[in-house]
Amino acid sequence: MFSINMKMFVQGISIVALTGAGVSAESGVPTFRGPEGLWRTFRPEDLATPEAFARNPTLVWEWYDWRRRRIAACQPNPAHRVLAEMEATLPDFILITQNVDGLHQAAGSRKVLELHGNIWRVRCTRCGKVVEDRRVPLPEIPPHCACGGLLRPDVVWFGEPLPTDVLQQAWEAAKRCRCMLIIGTSALVQPAASLPVIAKQSGAYLVEVNVADTPLTSLADEVLRGPAGEVLPRWWEARRASLSGWRCQ
Ligand code: OAD
């Protein structure tokens, strides 16, 4: 039980949450896998690789513009909000997300490590400049930078490395955390899926929050089966008082 493992927190509480598309599902953002998942309708190799963008930037941008419009109509749900509350309450809390939708920040989270980038930023393929652009729909597809270069979404595509500094911080957080919440991810995409394994090997208590089993379920110390927006607030409510008293050493 979680209370037994509370002893671990005396050494310095560090809680990490790793989120995936499932945390935004109740906000109306489609997940990637599963019956309604984006990868059921679209092929990643046509839309989410550097080769696809080189072949047809207009097609890729049309898809991203459609996703941006869908996300723009979505609001954070109770799971996003409770994670923001954890950050505000706990002395040592870090959120690592695979999501590009920006809903964690919209809910108030500030310490967010975005492993796969952010759909609201664009990056110039010529000068490398990164800027936020929240216009929906985009007035020009494909969009261009002031330097004349072609802009791309500032997200990580298949076959691309993750941002080194972000990944480094995520590894470190996974290694030193005492508890990792794994929320709404199928745990099929690397290197994100390895973070809970690293945390477990370093002695962390793993809590999985998901509507279905994943490859990490058997590794978890506690499994909260159900929609994140329902089960995560209940979990936090039951533990907030005991967790928030501890200080990181
Ligand atoms: P997936 O679509 O692979 O998995 C979503 C997970 O959320 C599944 O395990 C579902 O069971 C679970 N889920 C669905 N609704 C839920 C809910 N209401 N509450 C809790 N869990 C729920 O999404 P990710 O694991 O995030 O990468 O996918 C990882 C990466 O694969 C994405 O970042 C993206 C994708 O290809 C890139 O585009 C690089």
C-alpha cells in the first residue's frame, strides 16, 4: 500500500508525473492508439516524419492545422488541474509529458518537460528560430518565417531525436524520484516508456493511471483503473495532506 511506502519520502520527496495522450482524452483531444486513435485513420509515415514533410509540407501542415483547431476547442480537465495543484502544493514535483497540446500549461502547470515538443510553436527550417503561434486556422499553409524559410511544427517526429536537454532532465527526474505517476500513456514509444523503468530500478513507487493495461502495468505498485479525470483527483484527495507536509532534503 502507498502508506507503507511513505517511509521513502522521509529521505526527500520527489514526485514525477509522466503523461500521455490519455490525460487529454476527456478534454476531447484524440489519442493515437486505441479504437478512436489518430493512427487508426492516419499513417504516421505520411504525416509525422521528416521525410513526409520534405515530400509534402502542405499535406503535413493541413493535418497539423486540423489538430490545432481541434485542440483550440478543448479545455483542461480535472486530471490536468489536479497535476497543476500537485505542482503548487508539493515541494518537489515535476511533470513530464509526451503531449504537444499545451493543456497542462493551460491548467496552470509550469514545471513541464515536453518530450515531444509543442504544437503551438513553429520552427524555421532555415534560420532555426522558434516562436509561439497560436493562430487557428493558420493564415498561410505551409507557413513561412520572416527570413523566408519554411516553418515546421516544433514537435518531434518519428525518426527524430528528442530535445537533448529536456530528455536529460527527464532521466534525472526519473532517477531521483520517490514516486512516479504514469498517466494515460500506452508506454509503447521510446524513450518515454523507459522513464518508469528507470524510476522503478532506482527504487521509486510506481502508480499507473489508465483505462486499460499497458506493458508497464505489471511493474506498477499501484494501478488506478479508470479515466484519469476521475481517478487521479480521488487519489490526490486521499493523499494531499500527508504528502504536502514533507520537504525535499
Ligand atoms: P497512446 O494513444 O498511444 O495511448 C493513450 C493511452 O491512454 C492508452 O494506454 C489508453 O488506454 C489511455 N487512455 C485513454 N483514455 C484515457 C483516460 N480517459 N484516462 C486514462 N487513460 C486513458 O498515446 P501516448 O502513449 O501518449 O508521439 O503515445 C505516445 C506517443 O505516440 C505520442 O506522444 C505520439 C504518438 O505517436 C509522437 O508523435 C512522436
